[in-house]
Amino acid sequence: MTQNTASRRGRPRDADVDRRVLDAAWDLLHGGGYAALNMDEVAERAGVAKTTLYRRWPTKDHLAIAVAARILGEVPIPDTGDVRRDLTDFIAAQAASLGRLRLAGNPDGAGSAGLVAELAAAAARHPDIGALVRGLFARRHDLARARLRRASEREGLRRDIDHEVMIDQLVGPVWYQILVTGGPADRSYAERLVEAVLDGAFTPSTQRSKS
Amino acid sequence: MTQNTASRRGRPRDADVDRRVLDAAWDLLHGGGYAALNMDEVAERAGVAKTTLYRRWPTKDHLAIAVAARILGEVPIPDTGDVRRDLTDFIAAQAASLGRLRLAGNPDGAGSAGLVAELAAAAARHPDIGALVRGLFARRHDLARARLRRASEREGLRRDIDHEVMIDQLVGPVWYQILVTGGPADRSYAERLVEAVLDGAFTPSTQRSKS
Amino acid sequence: MTQNTASRRGRPRDADVDRRVLDAAWDLLHGGGYAALNMDEVAERAGVAKTTLYRRWPTKDHLAIAVAARILGEVPIPDTGDVRRDLTDFIAAQAASLGRLRLAGNPDGAGSAGLVAELAAAAARHPDIGALVRGLFARRHDLARARLRRASEREGLRRDIDHEVMIDQLVGPVWYQILVTGGPADRSYAERLVEAVLDGAFTPSTQRSKS
Amino acid sequence: MTQNTASRRGRPRDADVDRRVLDAAWDLLHGGGYAALNMDEVAERAGVAKTTLYRRWPTKDHLAIAVAARILGEVPIPDTGDVRRDLTDFIAAQAASLGRLRLAGNPDGAGSAGLVAELAAAAARHPDIGALVRGLFARRHDLARARLRRASEREGLRRDIDHEVMIDQLVGPVWYQILVTGGPADRSYAERLVEAVLDGAFTPSTQRSKS
DNA sequence: GAGTAAACGAGACGGTACGTCTGGTCTTAAG
DNA sequence: CTTAAGACCAGACGTACCGTCTCGTTTACTC
């Protein structure tokens, strides 16, 4: 419907190309990190011409981000009625996503930020990637804020809490561990984060923060 | 004291070289970001041979980190007796440091992580840089934890607070803003962060957390 | 014929590149000898990327030899029916070729072997160049031997002459003069060489060797 | 006698340094050809500072030539009363000398000119080396010419022979084989060369050139 | 024996070219 | 119009190695 005659001309795009390319790119990234992601190599492994590559992803960075997006996937915030648990799941899921990227080209995974830093740099180099990524995280924050709003309304979360900051203090430390300190960012760390922000965040009558 | 006879042999290193090189490198970084940091250019501007460059910094990444270290400088945590104020200063100082880097090659400074992401990537590419950087931040955290300990002892900070996590929740969001969301990381943001973590963190009798 | 379909793929090589590069390289060699042959400079002058250079000539030495081959050119051995004259022309032509190379970067031209020695060294450094050069001279010798055979059959050259050695004794001294003694290698020298080898080389009845 | 007071001042040169350095240099040259001759490596192996090296040999080329001179040694022309034999010995000795150099960094020794070409190039690069080498060969030629003169006087060598050219036609082909064609240059080749130049070079009454 | 001159060891330094790598564009022919 | 193939441009990187320079040290001769 969209394109009747105008773009019906010529050879149609091979739909399988995307998959083959992203697979090849991920293999390289996984094997040796960003430094191992080589456009010529990707083209060869995917059985695709470089022209084709560049027609779909204008830049190596764009391709890398596309690969990462596929790996990271969506991180929805659940709503079971238990904020503590929902937030923990939310943060743990994000930590797990980043952890997968951290492992690329980094077998033991400890210490190095691995791919994550390179992707952040890629976003910094290209305004369009940056905007895309920031949009993604803005939407994620919107959902989280909505969840916190519901917690205020239904679960006794104090009304004077700065939701914006609370989310930053949950998500930020995870990135910080991965990108800077190299420390662990696993579920138990997520639990400690949630514990800390929710400690004293409920109105006394409704719920206690700590046993 | 460190090197009495062993390394007294041979022509001594020219102490001025470091300064000239780091200056030149910072000029380039400041002007055009990481992409503008060119080893040949640095050598030429500093009036130094490339061999000399590589004798002292084995890699362009190492040089960049050295420049950044000089720019970032030390961020001591003050101890005025007022934790809230000390923490705010501490965080605001770090935010300001990162902000300076973010501006490199990025006149308007909004949105992009600029140099910061590139430097994180550089640290991730070289295990030795990573170790160095992590050591730096580990020491910084040690100081901060010591400050929090004193707050527990003298200023009524609750004893059951997870100091480790509290620091992460102060520092982490700053990096997160700079590297990921592109949001502002200024003094007022630091104040909100400190406010949030100290809210309810004091024993009722001693000090009030919020007016 | 060699490559019908196999190498018909992809963008064909630009035939003009060779000319531009060899011209630029010769300019440099001519102006300052082997030391002045600079790959970056060649690339710039020829308006060509260094990758293109190295795709065609894997080494600076290979390029230099290619330039020399163009300068030296073919040295056919004539067949006018007069061996003495033909050999003299043959030797004088080779001497003139080498003389041109000797002058490169060596205005007065006396004494120094100039480029010739450097090219010999280049051939010695790379087995493939050595093989190529030796093949070239082997073909040249074949032609010369054929000419001597005809002289035996038609011009009364003695049948017991060692053609191989005779050619070496004509060509060898020219190289020796250029590479080692620094002496002149001109037409009159060629005449003396030919005179010496043909002296007494003819059967008495047919031709006299010396007036 | 040469230096009484002027250079008697200060610490005298260590006579053992030359030996150690030349040994080390020859080891490198022998092992990997001219490309393997590395001044830093020579200094280290000889247990000598680079300063000392350059005080004695102003250039790597000078050092290489010094090594070669030691290897090549003197090639006197004998005078047994039998020109044919003397010339053969003379040429065979030179061929053997060059053959030794050809083997450096060139185990099988066939084909490549090995060090010889590099040394010729070295001589071409430095006027002083060139002059020295040409002087050496000029003296050698003088001796050879003197021998031929005696052959004219005592052994019936024809008076109209061009001695200069005859020597070139004996020595030149040896260098030509080594530097250009890669062919063998052994005693039997020397015999063929001598045979050719002496064939018909004697006055009929006195001696026959060939059996 | 103190002074001095030069050789020496060690290693930083300047200079410069090399060959490599890789990102991204362009030109063919084929589908 | 897309695809494959591969030549091409651009430009930085890190390396290699030569020859110089700058120290501090050692070894003689000289006064």
C-alpha cells in the first residue's frame, strides 16, 4: 500500500540481509569487543557487499547500536502491586542487559566496561544515535515514573518523594558500576539499591520500609 | 628516594615534556573532542618527537586519560561537620569536573556525553588504564565512606545505612546523566541527590532530615 | 584471455594510476636518489591514496624497481649482419641505460653508483624482485646468444667460442664500472670491450679480427 | 710517532672494543643480512654504548664496510711465472671473497646478491666510503696490470693487448654474476673467464692458448 | 695526589619513513 | 533499483631505527 509504483522499481531488498549482518556483527562483537567489529569482516561473513551494509546502516556505530538494541531488548517495568518487587525486577533486568554487553570480548567480565562504554561513545559521536538512545531511556523513565505515581496513590509511597531522582538513584548506580567502578551489578545489588531508596519512603501508617 | 642509583643512569627525562605534551593534547581535545586528538599533531605542537610520546604514554588512550586526570584533578571530600553540605560539595565538584570534559569539542555541551564516554571506552580497552581508574575511584569512595562513618559517630547518621550504596546513589546518577540521559548535572541536581539519600537517614533525636 | 569472468567483478583498476605514480616516483628518484623516494610523497604527488600504492606495489622497493624497469626499457640486440657493430650497439645501449640511473640524484654522475646499487640491493632484499630481474637478464642473454650463434653460422665466428662467457665479459664490465670502480661506461668503452672479445675470435679465412 | 702529545691526553681507547663490535656486527650480518644489522643490537651484544660505536664509525654503513673489509681481506695477485694460473687464482680468490658475503643472511646462497649489493649501495651513499673502495680496487688493478706487463715481457703475452680491459673482463663478470644474474661464481667459472681472455692473446711462437 | 682530558655506559631524544588498518565512497557488471 | 565485488580515498596509528645529546663514571696522563 505504501509504495505502489515509485519504490516497486528495481530489485527488492533482501529481507534476510539484516539478520545475517546482525548475526555476523554480534559474533565479532561478542568475540573481541568493539575493536573486533570490522565492516569488511562483517560484510564477508554475512555474504553481503559493503555497499549493502552502508545503505542500511550509515555508520559502523549505527550498526553496533542496532546489534546492541537487539541484545538488550525491552525492559518493561512490571506492576504486581508490590513496588519493592517491581522496582527490583526492573533494575535487575537492566543490570542483566548491560551485563550481557559487558561480557562481549571480555570472557571473565569483571572490571572492564566492555562494549557498554564503546556504545556510549558511539551515541556521543552521532547526534541521531544520541537522540534515539535518550528517547529510549526517556520512555523507560516515563513508565517508571508512572509506576511510582501509582505507588503513591495505592501503596502508600510518600507524596513528597522526588520520583525523578529516585529513578536516577536506582538506574544510575548500575551504569556507574559497569562503566566506572567495574563492580558487580547483579540482582543482589539491585535489591540493595531498592532497599535504600524505599527505606523511609512510605508513610508510617501504611507500610514499614524495613523489618 | 625511590630511585637512587638504579635509574640515575643515562640522560634524565626532560620534565618539561610532560607539561608541553599534556597542554597540546588538551588543546586538541578541548577543541574537537577525542576525534581531534592526533598523535602526530600533539607531537608537533609540543615540539616533541613521536618516539618520546610513545615512550611515556604507550597509547593514544593512555595519553588521553593522562590529560583527563589532570583536568579532573583531585576531588577531596570536605569535613565541615555538616554531612549534607559536605556531600553536596563533593558531588557538585565531581559533576563540575565531568561537565568540563563534556564540553570538550562540544560547545553547547547539552545532550552529548562528549569526551567522557570516549574516556570510559579508553579505560575499557586497556586493562591497565581500567585498573588505574578503578583504583582512583576506589580511593575516592574510601574517603567518602570514612566521611559517612564520622557522620554516624558524630552527626547522628543512622547506623544501619548502607554506606556503599549511598555513595553509589550519589555519584552514579551524575555519571548516568552525563553518559546516558544527557540531562543536567549541576549543583542543584547534586542537592536533590543528597536530599534524597539523607531524607530519613538520621536518628530522630539528633537531627531532622527535612524541615 | 587470462581473466574472463573471474576478475571482471568489481571496479576495474584505474589504468592511469600507474602512469601518474611512476612519473611521481621517477621525479623523486631523479631529483634526490633512492633516499628521496618517499611513499607518502609519491602518493600525494600522484593524487593517489597510499592503499592504492601498496595494492599495486607491495613495497617501496617494488615500486622503485618498476620505475627503473620503465627507465631501462628493452635493450634489443640488433642483427645487421655485422656482429662487431651489433654487439657494440648492444653494450653501448645497456651502458647508456645504466648511466641514466647513475645520474639520478647525482648531478655530476661521476664516481657514485647512484641508484644502480640501491636497486641491486632492492632486488637482493626481495626474492620475487630478484627472480624477476634475473629472468629479464636471462632473456636478454638468450637473445644475445642467439645472435652469436648466427655469427658462428654466417659470419665466421669461431665454433669453439664460449658464448656464455663472451656475453658476460661484455656486459659484466659495464656493471662493474658503474657499481664498483666508478669508471666511465660509455660507447668508447663498449668498443674496447667488443674489440677485446672479438680479437682472434674469427676463423682466419673469413674475417680479420683487427686491422 | 703519529700522535705524541695531542691525543695522548685522556683515557685511551679500549682496543678490545673494535673486536667485540665487529664480531657482533658480523654475527648479525651473517645471520640476517644487512636488514638485521641494528646499531642498538650491536651495541648491546658488544657490551658497548652507542656513543662509543659512533665515535669510531660515523655511520652504520661505515661499520658494515669495516666488517666486510675484515671478511674480504686482501686478494694479492700471485706471480708464479704462469699467467694463466696466476690470473685464475686471482679471480677465484675474489669470487670466493664475494661468495662469503653473498651467503650472509642467505643460507642457500643462490640467486641473491645478499650483502654485496647493500655494501655497494653503502659505498654509493657516502663519498668517503666510495673513495676508499675505489682506491682499494684501483690498487688491486695496478697490481694486476703490473702482472700483465710482466707477462708481456716474459711470457709472450701479445703487446697490443688492452690490459685495462682484460682485467675488467676478468673481474667484471664475477661481480655481474653475483650482483645481477645470480649465477655461480666459482673456480671453474674463473677458469672459463681466464681461458677466454687468454685465447689468442699470446704470440704464436711463444705459447699456445688452447691445447 | 689533585686536576684534567677524553673515552665510556646508559638511556632519553629528535626525526622521519614505513607499512598497516580501517572507515566510508565510487565504479563496474549482474540481477 | 538493489546487489556483489572490489578498487579507491583519506588519514591516523604505532613501529623501527638512525644518529645526537646529556648525564654520570672511569681511566689514564700531567703538573
